[in-house]
Amino acid sequence: MNKLKLLSPLAVLLLGFGVKTQQQPADTFCGIKNVAFQVDEEVNFKVYYAVAGLYVDAGNATFTSKLETVNNRPVYHVTGEGKTHSSYDLIYKVRDKYESYIDTATMQPLKFVRNVNEGGYKKYQNVTFNKIANTAVSQDGVFKVPACVQDVISSMYYARNIDFSKLRPDDKIPFSMFLDNELFNMYIRYMGKEVIKTRYGKFNAIKIKPLLLKGQIFDGGEHMTVWVSDDANHIPVRVESPLVVGKVKVDMMSYANLRHPLTSLIKKK
């Protein structure tokens, strides 16, 4: 089974920061400091699916961060939860929860928990990252990983701290991610800046694209687009992608306790 094929309100956002590629592993996600988010931040999204041009409000996703400790080290406990609305459950019921425990000093994950139920497909995964031995330990064994490997949640929060001002359009930011006992080599392509209108409002935004492999849900190529706020928060404000059948759109709809003012917002609807 393609580990990244299952589509959910949460997965759309996570996939927006990179999908499996065929490049060699790269440890460019090393040495960054968190300047983008703070403890007790909350960001909420709505997910819309469209077939024949009609968008339907199908679900929502929420991301929160708390300060906790793992092995006596302070960590950001980041949780992403996604679910479909009850009216959509008959078509494709989703109840997803992803958790990452990210070292506050290194922005590297120390623990990752995935508990998903997507259309009857259920998966539970609990991974501990040993940063001394460079291994990932799950219920299924011990796996060798690069020094700066990320999980699917930590990569999203790490990406928010990228200094996009140092990039030129078409530049790639490669990184590696561990998911379902496999190592995925990823990249984000920086596309530049533009103004985007969402269901929340009008934003100055940074535009990025992942490379998607052709599968049961997505067509291959760089068809998914992610816009993040062009301010110090770098929160996703919209994700769009065509599907094999129809389209999907995710919009940020509310937030609380951002670290910085949302200066990218030009006009709220």
C-alpha cells in the first residue's frame, strides 16, 4: 500500500510540505531555531472537496502546540487532528490524530505518534528517535535514519522556520522523513510570492510546491500548491491540489496565540 495515498483533512496539509521523491537523502533540515511559533498556538482549517466544479465543506483540521518534556528535555508537543463532518462520514469517514514531540533546542523530533482511521483503514504507529544512534524505533523494529530526519508533523513546523528571503524562485529545499517504517526523501520547491484570496481573507503569501508521485489519489507532478503567510508566522493559509477525481482545497479559518502579528493579512472577509 502506498503509505501516502490516503487522503484526509489532515493529510492534505501535511502532504503540502513534501511528498516522496526519488532524490538522495539530504540533511538540510538541520540547525534551525524556532522563531515562527510559540507554545499554546492553535490554527484551524476547513477542507473542501470538489467534483464537477462544486466545492463541499467536508471536514476540518486543527494544529496545537504545548510545552512538555521527553527524557528530561523540553519539547514542543505538537498535535494535528483531522476529521470529516458527520454529513460526509457516509462517503469517507476520517478520524486522524498525529503527534510529534520536537526538541525545543534542535527542532528535531524525539517521538512521533500516528493514530488514524480513514475510510475503515486503521493505523497506529509509535516511534522514538534516538539522536545518538541515529535510529528510529517502532513496534516493528529499529531502523537506521539520517541525523536530521523528520516526522510528518515536525517537518511542517520546521519548514515554517525556513528563511525564504534567502531563496530564489525554483530553489529546492530537500529533507528526509520517516513514516510507516520507511525513509522518504522529500523536497519543497520555492515558487516566489503572490497575493492569494482565501475564504478567510486576502493575504500576501509565499508560494511553494511539492513534487507528487502519481498514485490512486494524486496525479504525478508538481500540481499541489501551498501558500503560507508572508510574515514571521509562516502559517499555511491555503492548500490546493487536483485529484484523480475532482479537487481539494484547504483554507485557514481561525487562529489563536500566534507568536507574531498576522501582518500578511491584507483584508479579512
